[in-house]
Amino acid sequence: MKPSFCSYSFGCRVNHAEKEELDRQMIKAGYSNTPNLPNNPNLPNTSNIVIINSCAVTTKAEREVRQLIYQLKRKNPKLKIVVTGCATTNWLKLNRSLKEADLLVDNQNKEYLVELIDKKFSHSKKINVEDADLRPVQSSHDHYLRQVLSSTWLRSGRAIIKIQDGCQRFCTYCIVPNLRGKPKSKAVDNIINEINGLNENIKEVIFTAINTEAFGLDTEESLTELINKTIKQTKLKRISFGSINPWSLTDNFFKCYKKNIQTGRMVKYFHVPIQSGSDKILSLMKRNYTREWLSEALDKLCKIDPLVFIGTDIILGFLDETCRDFEDTYKFLEESPISKFHIFRFSKREHTAAYYMAKRLKEPDTQTKIKRAKALSDLSKRKYNSFLQEHVNQTFSCLLLEKKIDEFHEGLLNNQIPILVKSDNKDIAEIKNVKIIRYKNGRLFGKIV
């Protein structure tokens, strides 16, 4: 009998999609999946193997991965720890060791991870990818079906599918192109087959990518083609994106979105990582767009549907960011239709252009970064709460999730806004019409109608 495993994921939705796919592959190979736990080594853990899909987008992200590994190993020295992902790739590139990890696998060899685990922990000798006989491991279909719905996401009727990897942009602050490589896309027909092979319980698929703009460049396809074919050739009730890059917001995309929003199957939510609202900082970041262009693109989204929910990522304290630059970003966000921001404080990464730019350009001190982050966080809370209140007394379709808070189930409206609804367990993973009856303390409450 093969050992049990659990997995952790740090960072972006792509990492989470890879984790979900890895879980399915491990189960198919005959491994037993213990419940996925939060990134907390102090919780009970009965697994023999822990797999960590790491992140390297910031130094803080790498530090959190290392801390988890140290704590897991200290608590259970016999635990086998497998680490893959961007942080692992970075460590291997820099020839940095991590003695607490039993197996390190970079992004290039991640697709062989299950086979490498199989061989590593059934042999005493060190396993190299070049030496391994990498063939799919057969398993019973019944065993797979019993465990594949162990994911909370899947039990709630949602699945994440990675459609693209890699990036060609090389923004000056970003290490990801060095760790993920050139853009690589799944063929649209393969994605459609993957969707149609999902459990019938699945109502929503979230497409994830490192750079949606690069989707289809290598397969001579496009994002709009993926959307149109998914609408026509699958029975999915909902289609959404984990994140969509600004460069994807083209006239063709807007036409596609406007046409398909009428079906009720496209989620009215877009996470658009703009990174800054200052033209000077955008230029230093090599983002190749301006605040004026961004404003026009976001306004086009809102004209299609006023209750589209738009979120973003902002990097604070970039090189040479002055008070004026910060004020430009603050004003842009204040006046834009963006309702929620994820705020990151800039940290320079080796092997990026910004790492070398820092020799001639200074970044704001830590206290200034903290102060500016607080100001943007407060603005985000005000805008988000105001946006929530616009939903009261309106009716929306709502996907009911497994997660409960007191006597309420959590649900997601068709613009991904979370709400609380009283419902039976039989409604989990079902889409119901829900009327929003009140807003209280940053939460929406609704009832099934």
C-alpha cells in the first residue's frame, strides 16, 4: 500500500491549479489523500508525504515556504517533504541547498513529480529525472473516484484549470519569466476535453494563467476562442478567470464578453493586476501601458455591466517612487471602478532588471511603504464596502459552497462577491437565485428565492 500525502500551495491561482491537478495525479497513482490543511504545521497531520508548491514572487513568499518546511520537519523528522514550484526553481538556479527537504523538483520537471515521488520513496538511491523511467502509474478507477472529491473546491462545485504557463514580458520587478520560462499554452480542444471529463458536480471552472495575454501565441489560438468554445461545447454553468492581464483587454475581448455575458454563464469578475497608477512607475516597471489607457479599458468593462467586480494588485514602494507617484496611484484607484486591491510592498529579486536598477534608483524606506500601504488598504476597504451595499435588495444567481459560518453557508454571486445564506446541505454546489436582504459588518446576507 502506498503512503498517504497532503499538499500545500503558496502564491497565485496557477499554483493552486497545479496543486489540485497534482492531488488528482497522486490519487490516480494509488496514494491516499489526507485532508488538505491550512499552511499551519501545528495542526494534526497524519500524512507520510507533504508536497509543497512554492512561490518566489517576493522574498516574503520564499521565507514563508522555508518556515513551513522547517516547522514541519521539526515537528515530525520522519515526514518526507517534497518541494516544487518557483521558489524551488530559484534555489536550484542559485545552487542553494535545503537539507530539510527530501526532494526538490523545479518547474521544468514538475510534470514528472508523481513518478519521481514514486521512485524516490521506494528506493534508497538518489533519483534524477534523467535516470527515472517516467511512465504513468496505473490505479483502480474506483479508488480514484472515492478520493477525487476530497478537495473542498470540487465539493463546492468549482474546479481550477491551468490554461497557460510562462511569460515573455519581463517586467523589471518580476522574477517569474526566469522561473516559468517561455509562454506555453494548452490547446483549446484539450481544455474542452478536460472540462467535459470533470465530475458532473462541477458548475464553475476558473481558468488560470501566468499571463493570459500570451494564451494561444504558440498554438495559434486565442482567449476569445477558448471562451466561445467553452460556451458552445460544454455544459458549464459558470466560466471565470483567476486573473486577467491588462494586455488581454482588447476590443475583441470586450466584444466576446458582451456577447457571452447574455448567456448568464460568464462570471462578472475580473482581477486585473495593474501594479501602479503612476505613468512614471509604470514606465520603470516596463508595463507598456499608461493610466489613461487603463482607465479607458476598465470603463469599457463597466459599460458592459455596471456591477462587474474588478480587483487588482498594486506594488507599493517601487524604485524612485515619490510622494507624487504615490498620489497618482491613490487618485487613480480612488476614481477607477476597481473595488478591491491586493497590496504588495516592493522587494527586489535577484536576476531581475530592478535588482540592477536599484544601484542607481532608491526605493522608499520601510516606514514610508507601511504608511502608504495603510492608506491604500483603507481606501480599498471603503470602496469594497460601498460596492457591496449596491447589491442590497437585488437578486443574483449564487453558487452555494460547502464552507459554513455559524448557521449560514457561504455562496458566490455571479460576480464572485461572497455572501451568507441559510440553506440545506443538499444545496451545496448548486446554483440558486438569491436576494440580498442586508449588508452588515462587511458582509452581505441573502435568502434563496
